[in-house]
Amino acid sequence: MLVRPRRNRLTPQIRGLVRETSLSPEHFIYPMFVQEGEGQRTAISSMPGQARLSIDLLVETAAQAFALGVPGVALFPALSDDLKDPRGAESTNSAGLLQRAVRALKSSLPGLLVITDVALDPYSSDGHDGVLLDGRIDNDITVPILAEMAVAQARAGADVVAPSDMMDGRVGAIRSALDAAGFNQVGICAYCVKYASAFYGPFREALDSAPRGGDKKTYQMDPANVREAVREVRLDEAEGADWLMVKPGLPYADVIRHVRELTVLPVATYQVSGEYAMLKAAAQNGWLDYDKSILETLLCLRRAGADIIFTYAALEAAKLLA
């Protein structure tokens, strides 16, 4: 007897019935860059279609995404150099750019999930995720600053804080600080498996947050390692994380699968700026169909095991799936 698997691919209806992985806007988080001003949109050259937005335009664009079924946004502030210092003091300013953006979003779109980044690099004059002291990143000086930053974001109305810094012990410190301040309902999306990747370049252009010296290899993970992820996952689970993030996305699909099999917590991944920029560049050269490629890559991330996908294509993909 000839076995014919193709019978289950014969029509769209049959393919839909046997499809193993689903993709919808409810799986997406839209990362957005916020800047000062009003009516201001500053294009990001290495990320076609993306821009730094003033708060009014940020709210307007987030409303479009929310109306298409995207449940939340992740915010990253683009600050002027005069607001940056070695310890990122602006990060805890209740009247700072990020906190004002959070309040505006929650006021206009109370049902929108607002996720805030917890790391020093957008605020640091050194461009690092932690405090640079005597030529090294000082973990234990940094952690209390991150905890204070998370509380400031929660006070502004953040639903989920997302420590992306990769300092040891910061998830537990943030959980304790949030609970002590009365924010026990605020979740933590821990970037527990974040690699020292070459795919972050366009993001660093967007925020002007590249390290002013050295690199991030002493705190972000070696791209060669996957067993190390087990340790990071177990630590962040034990410290109180609600979601676990693997970053980048598609080049690390094997790691996403590994983490998915390790934990019962929701697994998030970040389709980072370099992944997005590659598809845009290839499409602009006529080498790829962008619409088909972006949906395929997002589906692949879901198939690998991601429950939640942070993607700059959230708005575009939601329109394509409508």
C-alpha cells in the first residue's frame, strides 16, 4: 500500500483542520520607541517603517494596534544625552519621558497591556545595562537601581516590567520591591536567556544606546551556549518571574524549544531589530515577499514554543491576519 500524506494537504479546509500551530494578533507585543515633543515622528533608517514617536503619536499608533487585536506594547525611551549619566538617574524620575508615556497610554487605552523595559542602557552615559565602575559592570550596585526603576514604572501604570539587563539576582529584588510598594499585581517578564547578539544593531541606533566602550559579553549570554539557559531559567523562576524571555528570536529557535520544554511558565521571544531589518532589506531589493516572509517567521517562532512574540511587525502582521 502506498501511504499518501498529501491527502491531508489537499484543500485549504483540510490543511486548516490539521494545522498544528496557530498565529494571531493576540500572540504579539508591539515594541515602540518614544521621544519628546508633540507631533514628532523620527524615522529609524535601519528599521524601515519604524520611528521614534512623540507621546501623542505613540498613543495614536498603539490604538491602531490594539484595535487590530494586538494586546500590548513594550516601551523604550529615546533620551537626549543631557539626561544621561553613569547611574541612569532619569530612569526613576516620575515626570520622565517613559513614565509620562505609560500614563498617557493607560489613560487613553486602559485595556492595553503596557510593558516597560528595566535596564540602564537608555539612561546611561556609558551605554551599558548596568553601572560601569572601574572598567567593569558592577552587578550589586546596579540591582537596587533596577528595583527602584521598576517601582517607578509600576507607579506610572505599567502592567508588566521587563528586566532586560541580565544582572544576577535582579528578578528577586524587583519582585520584593514591587510587593513592598503595593504592586503585587504587576508582572515580571524576565529576559532570562538574552544573548550577546550581533542582531541588536538597529535597536541601538534607535535609542543611541550602544556601549561607549567595551561590549556586553560579561552579562549577556554567549551565543554558543544552550545548557547555560537551564540555569538562567531556573533562577528566574525561583525569583518570581511570570514570563520568561528568549532573545533574539529566529536564530535561537532551538533555545526557545529548549526553554519551552523546561518550564510551565509562558515563554516569550523577541524578534529583534536585526531580524526585522534583514527582511525589510531583502524585500526592498526584491529578493523576498515581505508579507509572506514575516508571517512565516512569526509562525516559526510560535512553532518553536513561543507563547508571546515581541515584534516590530506586530501592526503589519495583524493587518495581514485580519
